[in-house]
Amino acid sequence: MERSKLLGFVVLICFTIPTISCSSDRLFSGWPKSSSDENVKIRVNMTRRSERELGFSERLGLDLDRSKKRMKKIEALIRGQLDAETPVEVGDGEFLMSVALGTPSVSFEAIVDTGSDLIWTQCKPCKDCFSQPTPIFDPSKSPTFSTIPCGDSLCDALGSTQTGCNPDCTFMYQYGDGSFTSGDLAYETLSIGSSKVKGIAFGCGHDNEGQGFSQGGGLVGLGRGGLSLISQLGSKAENMFSYCLLPITDSSSQTSPLFFGEGASLSGGAKTLPLIKSSIIPTFWYIPITGITLNGKALDIPPGTFDLQSDGSGGMIIDSGTTVTILDQAAYSPLKEAIQSAIDLTPVDGSSTGLDLCYHTSSAHLTLPTLVFNFKGGVDYELPADNFFIQASENLLCLAMLGEPSGNPSIFGNIQQQNFHILYNNAQNTLSFKPTKCDSL
């Protein structure tokens, strides 16, 4: 397998293992205690990852290709056809953040994504490591490093990615593009923002390969599972984190804020909806969509289209790692038809962009309909025009949504989240959002 040059430390939203209960504080009695009981208040800035200088249309094409492959991996995971817990398709477009491990701390960059839970980095001695721009972590030089024994419930939380004892707990994570990491599960001090937290479980990867990792040195999970960063921070971070994503059209050098703990709170005017847990892969952040409204009229979507089924099919996942919203075809078809009826122009072939519904025009010359996603409890998420139509090229305006065969999960993508401050509360099992100019936070 061809190696990549450099890797990004990927922040992934994790998978909760069905047999593990996610509590509001540390989940496993075997975890070392932090030397401080102080709560954390963390802000870090995320940048969009781009390995090379590309025009927006080229970057968008790569993002869409990665999102479609990611969707296929999520479907395979739900159907039990994939052992790996990570649907990530590494490449351009993810969000990067800075983190550090060890004493003294060794820093590296991390891709911020919402699809898995293991925190990991490359470690010496390397059986096989790709080149990275910062020093590879050497656990022999950190007195706060300790491996996790087999039989520990944290080791059990690895699920199918646990590979045995050598002599302690070992793992292997494989990614959507064939990239992988394997090594030892261990405890270490994690530095993030201005805070240091001891006893964070992470994967110390001694054998790592990847074609898409290229700007950092590992991964971080932010999901609902026991091994994720937000679950491990627990009550120290008030069991919550939030982010505010800048528009995809902004410069890749601009940053989007990510908050943990008290700093994640939203001010007045936020709307809140309950989250749903799947019994198949409870890690995904499922949101209870009930319908879609265009220009004040509810679309004719068959009842039950968005229901999460007992076999893991259906439902809607909110995911920062998927670029566009992907809808069950039973919802996408009436949406596409209604938009075509509302726009007095003839659609054109947009296949070159990777999108489905396009018009020869610019956003400045077209009045777009009002689009609202309806959620349980009467909570409405109104999408600004820039959050559902995108200027894919100079004269091509396209719907930033796609359809998938019925029965597959729908995904609420990051274009639909841009310029919204979105808060995940793992203790209260809620998601809150508020329209916000993210560059003002």
C-alpha cells in the first residue's frame, strides 16, 4: 500500500458500543483519575484541510466524492458488513485542530470529523509509520504513559477493533479508503486548548498506513461512545461540545471554533431538540426529523420515511464530516420536484459537479424558495439560501443535497450546518442550534 506523506489528527464523532453504557462522567472504573477536579473551558480553532491549492469547484468535487464514499461505509456499518468502526474517507475537506499528548506534551494537528470514537496517534517504535510534520510521539519519554490491560472494560469497548493482548490491550482501526492504524491502547495526558486532562485513553499506533492522511499525526473521536473525547471528558466538560462552521466557500485559512465545557453554551434564542440513539450503532448522533417544508407547504413525504428502524435502517444522522445533506429518495424526490416548480428556470446537467439539480445562473440573480427542516416537538430549522444552494462554478448554481435509495439513513451535512452554532449535550441527550456568524465568535 502506498503511504501518504503526512497525517491529520482526525477528530471523529465516535461509535458507542451497544454493550457499553454512556454515563455523564467517566464510564470505566479502571480509568486513572485526573489530578485536578476543575472543569474545562476549552476553545480551539479548526481549519479546513487541503493538501494542495485547488479551485473551489475542484475542492467541492473532492468533498462530494469523499462524502458519497463515507455514506457507503456508514450503510455497510449499519448492515454489519464492515468490521471497522470508522466510515471516514480521508482526504481534503475535513477540519483540523491542534492537540497534544504526553509529559512533556507533543503536539500535532487533528482532522475534526463526526464518525468514530477512538483517539489515536502514531507512536514509536514504528513498525511502519508515515511521514508527519511534527515529531512522532515516543511513549518511553513520557512518565504519564501507561498501557491498558486486557480485561479492562475500556479494552472491551474497542469491540471488533480489539485484536488481542501483546501483552496488553491491542487494537486495529481501518478506514474507508483502506488506511489503518494498529497498536496498544493506553492512558496519557491530553492537552487541548489551555487545558490538560490526565488519564485519557488513546490508541498508540505502531503500524500505520494511509493514502489520505497528510497534515498531522492521528485521530480524535468526539462521538457518544465510551472511548470518545467528549465521553472521557465527561462532567469536566459538562458533557457537551459545540462548533460553528464557516461557509465552505470561505478561504481554507479561516478558522471555525470548537468549544468544550462551559464555553460550548449557547446564548438566548437557541432551539433544542432531542437526540435519538440507535440500538445497532448508538454512537451516531441521530436527529428526529419529521418532515420538510418548502415555501410554507409540507412536502408529500411518505409517513415513516425518516423513522429509525430496529434493524438500524432509516433515521437521520447529523455529521460534520459529510459535505452535503443526503436524503432518503422518498424525501429527496418530492423536494427536488417542489424546488423545480418554485424556480422558473430550466434545470441543466450538473453531473460535472457531482450534484443533481443545477441551474445556469448565479445566486445573486435568483430568488430561492424558503426551505425548513421540521423536527420533533415543533422545532424548525430554517435554511438560509447559502445553506442549500451552492455556487458550484461561476454560472452554475446547484442544490447542495443528494438522494439515496430508500431505507438508507439520511445525513444532515456540513453545508447545512454552516453559520449555525450547534451544541451536542451528551448528558441531556439533546442538540441545540442557533443561527450565528461563526467568524464573529
